[in-house]
Amino acid sequence: MRTSRTCRLVPVSLVATALGWAAGCDTSQRQQADESPSSTVSTEAPHPTPDHVPPGTLAQAPKPDPGRLTYDSAQRKLTLYDLPVPSARWMIVVPPSTAAVPVVDGEYEFPPMVTLDPGQVTVFYTVPNRRPSPGVTLREIVDAASARVPR
């Protein structure tokens, strides 16, 4: 008997809650309409909405220096420099995957079965409470290394 009574009471309580909510919304809209000035231009400054994103996230980390990154094509190994922020993390995107993979210990060795397109492999880093840095491609890293070699 309790089960059937409970089953009947649940929909009734949901309907009552919905009606109460709708009536409350309607009342507040009527109060706002009655309290609003007759002109359409408001003289009050709008209330600022609280920003749910901390201000630190608005800044973007600087672009990595491709001259400090090295790539050894014989070993297929990318070596990264230490970031100044201890909680920062290097990330790498190797197509066809679109997901970034974290780099551990400052080195990343590309798997032998992956065909690399240096113009498509991207390296960037993340810093907490900031947007990720712009990416540099493996091509930019190789070009920066060849520009450092004296001729």
C-alpha cells in the first residue's frame, strides 16, 4: 500500500513545486514591470555580473622559444627546456590525434611507427590559471636549430 501511495504523491509534489516556481517567476516579473520607470532608458548603471573566471586566466602564457628547444631526428627525440613556473607543463600534439599529451622529464621520444609531419606537430605549455601558450611546430624548432649552426 505504501508503494502505490508514494508513487501517487511524487508526481503531485513535482507538479506543486513546478507551479510554485512558475508563480514565483510570474510574480517577480510583474513586480519588475510595476517598479520600472515609464521610460525605456534606465538611469541606473547595470549591476556587474560576477566573473566566474579568475582574472589570472585571461592572460596568455608567452610563446615558447624555439631556439631553446631541440629535436634529434636520428633518435626522434624532442628535448624541452625547464619552465620558470614549477607547476607549468609541456604538452605536445602529434597528428592525426588532436589531443595534447603531457611531456614528462623534459623529453619526448616519438614512437617509431608514427609518421611525423614537422609542420603539424605542435608543442606548447600550460600554466595554472592562464591560457595555454601559443604553439610552436617541430618545423620551427628544426629551423631555429639550423639558424644557430655557424656556417
